[in-house]
Amino acid sequence: MPPRGAQGEHVSGLGAQLREDQLRTVIGNLIDAGHHRPDDPDIWIVTDAGYDAPRLAFLLADLPVAVLGRMRSDRVLRRAAPPGLPGTTGRPPRHGGEFVFGDPATWGESMTATTTEPRLYGPVTARSWNRLHPRLTHRSSWGDQTGRLPVLEGTVIRLDVDRLPSGAIPKPVWLWHSVTDLDAGEVDLLWQAFLRRVDIEHTFRMLKQTLGWTCPKPRDPHAADRWTWLLIAAYTQLRLARGLAADLCRHWGKPAAPQRLTPARVRRGFRHLRTQAACPASAPKPSRPGRGRPPGHRNQHPATTCTSRPPATSKHRNLPGRDLAAKVKTQASVPRLKSVG
């Protein structure tokens, strides 16, 4: 999930270049640390509709990555160009027929169609169409591209759910994947990974805004790692304390069931939970004082005494203008005798 910048930055060439540099740095660090080997599957980059998924796939084509991004519901893609007929002249076409997201008459038969029933969304239907690409022009992020623009084919997935956990009206979700010729199992895995992206983003938001992940500014990288692991432990404790905390719902929010409390709500009521939780304190002290030193035994541990004179403080030190101020005050207090003529 690449970090997102200002609104509308994805349409500019500078914003796309910034995303490419950040992703290259992260992927390079993963490869250098040994977390990805040449025989491992591709690294998935999952984005929302604010990013240009085909543009990212084009810029990162030399890396072992696969891009999965959401597309707006008003997009229009193109099918693969039909093969040239014998005896025809002229330049062969580069684009096929239109695939309009808002017009079911242009979809045709889907390549795969699966139906699953998860707990939160009810019956979920996922359909996919193979080898669809956007028709690029020399504008926005492709304005600086020289030569002929590429044809970026991918797989388009339409996801329809029966209900949403929030109770809102469900709308179809359109996804574009940079890999073609997928089977039904891979399509199901892709839309589940996209939904998992939402959970990960909300977790990072909670760590930053509620637990203060980015508040301290450590100078040592090891200190930053320890702070991160400390927040992960705190997040785990909030998850485990869900059944113990009460929901302190604010007046503009909706009440939630005890098993549906988020870690932020558990933290909101954590101050009432601390008074009921046990405290791992040390052994209690005895109620009676000790017997002290036996009679006839000298003290083997004399108290430390200071033999040198402590340095004079500013309160007792004679300051340069102190004597002069006292002399002026004394002269002012002496009454003056008036001369009688």
C-alpha cells in the first residue's frame, strides 16, 4: 500500500514518480533483508481508487511485483485488438471494443464467476474479465511519455456483496490486476486481499492517531524499533481486553456490542478497567518496625559525612553591587537636620 499524498496528486507525473521512488525503496529493502527470493511469488501492491494502478504497474515492471488497484465505477476500458483480416490494408488497430463499467451490455461473458458467503458481507459474487486495458493519451501522468504509449493489459474484477458491516447500501467494487489469465481461486484471493487492505490501513491509522506511533522522534533506529514493538504489545492488550471494558459511546456515535468494540473504544474505557485489574506489586512490608541494632554492638555502617565546606550559594555570596546598595539605604534612613536662621 503506497503512501498517499495530497488529493489529486496521482494525476501528475511528479506524484507518480514519488510513488515509484518510495515503492522501489521499500521493495529494495525487502530484497536486501532476504524477505523475498528470486523463486518467491510476486509482491502484491494493493491500492485504492486514488492511485493509477496501470501507471504503477508500468513504472515497476522491472521489479517482482503485481499491482491490484480499485477503479472508479465510471471508467471505460478497451478489449484486446482483434486479429487483422487477410487482404486488409492500413495500420492495424491497437484497441478493441469498449468495456463500460456502467453499461452491462458491453461486458459480455465473464471469464470466471464465483460465489462465496463470508460472515460480514453475506453472499459475495466475484466476476472477472481477461485482458482489458485503458486507452492512454499524452495527458496527465502520461504527458511526459515519449514515443508510442504502451498497452497495459490486466484482469478486471467486479465484486458484489449482499450487505456491509456498517449497514450502508452496498455498491459494486471494480478492481484491476496487472496479471492476466487468472483462475477462479486466484480471483477470490485477490478480492479478499483488497478487503484486508482496509483492515491494515485502519490499524495503521489507530497506531498513529490513538497510540501516538509517530509522536516521538527517536534518534536511534533501534529505539524506533523498540517503540514500534511496544505499541504492537499495547495494541494486542487492547484486543484481549475487549470483553472486560465497557463501551463509552459518545453522543454522536452509535453504541457497539461488547464483541464488536474496536481497540480505540477499549482504550477509551481502559481507565475504568485499571482499577479492577490486579497490580503485580512487590511483597508487602511488615506492619511493625524492626528490632534495630542489638545493645552493645557498634554501628558497622556509619553515615556518610561531608568534611569539606559546601560552596557558597548566590544567596550568601557578596555580589558586586550589594555593599553599595546597603550603604545607600543606610544614608537614606538617617534624618537630616534643618538649619534654623
